[in-house]
Amino acid sequence: MYLIETENNVGFLTASYIKNRVKSFVSTKNKPYFVLALPTGGTAIDLYKYLVKFCQEGLSFDKVVTFNLDEYAGLPENHPESYHSFMAKNLFDHIKISKEQINILNGNASNLETECKNYEEKIKNYGGIDLFIGGIGQNGHIAFNEPGSAFDSKTHVADLTSNTIAANARFFDGDISQVPTRALTMGLGTIMTAKEVIIMATGAKKSHALYHAFEDKQNTNWPITVLQKHPRTFIVADKAAAAEISKTTKQNCGLCSFIN
Ligand code: GLP
């Protein structure tokens, strides 16, 4: 797990990384598509702003398929705060990509377990995730893998913690009772199979989670720690988010080949 502490814009750096990977991808018969896993959340808004800009400047998503990390259970797809709506508003409505290339879990499927199983299978059929982009919750969650989630979990239905519900209430007029209590999410085991992982973290609210990511031993109370054993994970953090990480860790984490 590598720390990329930056004074630059975290979304810009991450969008640049995606651009380079998509541009250098060579489509073959066996592996026709670059598989990109995409997050939602406040931190991701900047990322998409730059990705849209890159696409307007000529970046092509013709050979890309996307899989969103998660979706609320039971929230209508056209609800303004569904992750379907978030993705349309921030990315898909502004770039050239067909419906067939976009995959988002259906939180209103008649059988949620089957929906999760099929999603996992579909990722596998595309040859697995090439690049996973995520954010991080204040409690160290990735996608909707809350504290206590099994490190080998696959796509599943998850109960949200009160901490996450409270944090996400800002998107629901600050009203906790409007926030769904369950979600469908890729599992930590799904994420661990990705070839590369980028976790974006901005602001002081994320500093404690990043402290655990780098200074704690692996434990399921802090889901982010699963990535300590992933061979190519980059945590891209601004100064405020990286504030609780020790100097020693920062010295050992210097890695400059990130963008290329
Ligand atoms: C939600 C999402 C996560 C995201 C997290 C942090 O709970 N399910 O994927 O990483 O929020 O979001 P934000 O960037 O708004 O802090």
C-alpha cells in the first residue's frame, strides 16, 4: 500500500491516472475491455469533473466497461440521491459511453442476493477489475463494506452503520430517517482481486481512518486495512487527510512513478 500525499487536487491526479491506463490499454480478443470500478460520494465529484474534461479533449471510453462499487437498497433508481442518478449527473451524461458498458447494482431487484451474485459473475466474465477507484468512509469503510465486514467477502447486501447513515444524511436534507439503511456493495474480497486500487481521501475528517490504514495492523474493525496486503494500492491523500500518518511511514512511502 503506497501513500501519495499531494498538494495537488486528488481528483485531478486520480483522473490523470485513469486517463493514462485507459489510453495505454490494448484491447484483445480475450480481453476486449478495460474494467474500471467507480465510486460515488463527495470526494469523487472532482474526479469526474476532470474525467469529463479529458473525454471532451479526446479521451475515448470505447474500450472501457464500468462497474459501480455500490448502490442503496430500496431507493428508487430515479431518486436524486441514488448512485444511478449520481453517476448520470456527474459522469455518464457528459461522456460518450453506451448503456451496455455501464454496470450499476440494482438496489430494487426482486432478489437482491441473486443480483449480487450475478454482478460478481459479470465482473469475472470481463476478466476482473483492472483499476478500482474508491473513497473512504470516516470509519474506514470502502464502498459499503462497514467495520466487521469479512476480508474475503464478495458482492453482497450490507447493513449500514449509524456512523455512515449520519455521514450520508447530508445528501438527504440532513434527515437521517431518509437515508436507506441497507445497500448492495462489492465485497472486500472483490476489491482485493482488482489489479490496481486507488483510494482517494480528502479533508481532516478522513485523517483518523488513514491513521489506521497505515499505522494499525490488519483488522476487520477498519476495513481499509485489508488493502495493506494488496500489491498495488495507492492512497491518494491531501495534507489534511494525511495529517495523522507518522513521519516514518511517510518517508517509507515515497513513490514517484504514480502518474506513469
Ligand atoms: C459512501 C460511499 C463510499 C464513499 C464514502 C465516502 O458511503 N458508499 O463509496 O467512499 O461514502 O464519501 P465522501 O467522499 O462523500 O466522504
